[in-house]
Amino acid sequence: MTNSQDAPDGGAPPRGRLAERLLPGGEEPDPRFTLANERTFLAWIRTSLALLAGGIAIEAFTSDLFLEPVRKGLAVVLLLLGMLLSAGAALRWLRVERSMRHKAPLPLPLIVPLLAGAGAVAAAVVLVFVLWR
Amino acid sequence: MLSLVTASALYLRWLPHHGLPILLLFAVSAGAALAIYLTQRRRYGASAYGVSRERVDADVNAVLWTAFAGVALGALGIGVVLAA
């Protein structure tokens, strides 16, 4: 997920229009940091995919455990969380990349409390219905 | 890429429960995995070359397309679940 080409004159190669627009100014950070930022993004995407697949699974396979509204509600919560994580991972990647280009402090990970909070709520709902049933 | 392939296989597993709409999820997931597979050699080469000359340009397009695939999968999944 990285690009690199030498400029014909040996200087810094031109960046794409989208990169210039979304990551303006600053200078290229240490390549290890850029690659680490991408690895973190991909880790969030894997988490998101697990939630997306889990949402469909809950709807398909828990008909004997949950009432239909609860089942659908849990599935939608998981799918929404997966969507938010995907979008949030991209936003975080952009914010971290911008910070690194400008040698600024890294932003706080806002998707961590989102995932923790939603995970806790989903677990609480499941626990209540398993005990109540 | 392997995560997307695994997810696409799981979607196929749920075809009997959700019907044909689940094929949309499979198509998006498998399509994203295929796109990553077809471009990974070029991206790996660019990264390795970038590390050797200590300059790696961030690939904004790849990140945004990957995130878009996740958002699309979520939106389609919600549609499938609510329609079931």
C-alpha cells in the first residue's frame, strides 16, 4: 500500500493529486513509520471484517437463542460498528500520517473507546439475554 | 487479503440463510481481495525500494479504497439483515 518512484532529476518525486490534497505540506516521514501506520490501519480493517462477518453470523445462527428484534438489533450494531471502524481506521491513518509529516504529536485513537464501548454494550446485551432465557 | 478471502467464504456459507443478496457481499469481499492480490507485487516492490532509499510515499488511494470496501460491506450487510 505504498508508492515510491524517483523523480527524473533525482529530487523528490511528485506525489499524486489526492495525496497532495489530503496530506498537504510537511515532509515524508521515516519510511518505517509510514509502513507501521499502514500496518495499524490494516489491523483495524481486520477487526472490522471480523465484526462484519460476525454481524451476519448472529443473524443467521442464533434464531434459537434470541428473539428476532434482539437478534436483528445485535447484528445491526455489529455491522454498524464494523462500518465505523473501517471509516475510522482510514481517518486515523490520515491524521497520523499528517502528524508525522509535520512532526506533530500523534492524535489520540478515537476508535479505541468506540470499539471498547460498543463491545461492552453488545456483551452486556448478550449476557442479559443468556441469563434471562 | 486473506482476511477478505476468509470473509467472502463465510458469506457464501450463509447463502442458504440469507439468499441471493448475500452474493453481493461475497462479490465485494472477493473483489477487494482479488484487487489486493493483483497489485501486491507492485506495492511490495515499491515499499522495498522505498525502504532502501529511505523514502516511502503514503498510498492514499489504497487506504481509501480498502476502507470504502469495509464501509460498503457493512452497508450491504445491514441491508441483507434488515431484509431477512
